[in-house]
Amino acid sequence: MNKAVWMAIGLVLVVEGLGPLLAPRGWREMVSQLSQQNDNALRRIGGCLVVAGSIIAYMMYNSM
């Protein structure tokens, strides 16, 4: 795979790991609240994250 893809995967893992590392109780509460959401709310959250991530990736790709 391309080095940039591995760098992106590594950065995602770092960012995802910061929550449980720095604030385990708050992270656990957030996960608990998310698990109680209905499917449509979770789809909207996921869609927003995909769009935001795509925009950031597009901006970074164009700045290279």
C-alpha cells in the first residue's frame, strides 16, 4: 500500500485512541449514549463523519 494510506490509518488509530486514553469515564459514557440511539440517528452521525473526512482528505490531497 501507499505510504500515505498507512500514515492516514495510523493517524486515525491515534485519534481514536485518545478518548479512552485521556478520559475513560467520559468515553464510556459517550459510547453508552451512542448505543442507545436509534439506527437513523447513527446513520446521520456516520454520514456526517464520512462527509467531513472526505472534505478534509480532498483538501489535503489538493494541497500536496
